[in-house]
Amino acid sequence: MSKLLVVSDSHGDDQILTALAKRYAGEVDVLIHAGDSEFYPRNPLIADFQIVVGNMDYGTDFPVSINLDLPEARVFVTHGHKYNVNFGLNTIYLAGREQDADIIIYGHTHQLLTMIDYGVLIVNPGSISLPRGEYARIGGTYAIIDVAADSFRVQYYTREFKLVEELSFEFPRL
């Protein structure tokens, strides 16, 4: 089983990213930042995360998207602004399918989301620093995804590393 920690839209809040990297060192297989980190080019946190560029990331050479090949699945990560995620998920879904992704991870909207569509898991961890939408009352969130050969499990956590019970999901894989 692979374990991913997914965060997005930290907008310069390096303190929470440092805390996450320290808290989950050795507990997750990969730390993913889905854009708008606002890291400066020599930020030491860059070494800890797989990072894509967001619409607020300037002066960095982060890619628009990355593919991560896990033993159990292929993961497509992008911020989402280039795929018009504010207006629906069709474009990002098709981009992920084009990459043969089993999991699509994005940010940009600052609104958490977990769903499965034709066997593809789609996750937005929400914004760790500036949440919006229905779950903004929780405060900033991040997600941990457990990827097994037969299932996906997604759990959301607060900035204080507390599990949000109502935001735990498990999906069988097709």
C-alpha cells in the first residue's frame, strides 16, 4: 500500500508545510503540493514535496503537471487553473485519463473534494491556509490517500493534524 499526503494552496505559509513534513516523516511515501505554494526558488521545503506550479507561483520552474507511478496506481497532479476547474472537472478528468491516471489530484478552488468517476479517484485537498466553500468552517485542510490494489481511502485532516471524521471516504477499485 502507498500513502500520499496531499496539500494545496498554502500561499506562502511555510510554517504549516514545515510542520506537515516533520509530522509525517517516515509515515507517508510522498508529500504532494498541488500548487500555489508561493515558494521562493531556493526554499528548502522544495526538497520535501512533489510540487506543481499554481497560478500564484512566480519565479519557479515547477511543472504544470506531474505523473507519479506508484506500485498500485498512476497519479496525475496539477493545480487545475490550466484545466478550468472553477467551471467543472471535465477538462482535468480527460487530461488525467489521457495520462492513464488512476488518481487525479488538483487544487486552485480552495474547496476540498473527493469523488470517484469511472474508477478514477479525484481529490482536491482544499486550501491548507485559505479555505473556501462548504467546509471552510473547519479551517485549512489536507488529505491523506491510502492506495491499495483493491481500494482507495481518503481522509481529511485539519491544520492541527486532527482527523475530520465526516470527511473519511473509502472506494473499492474497479
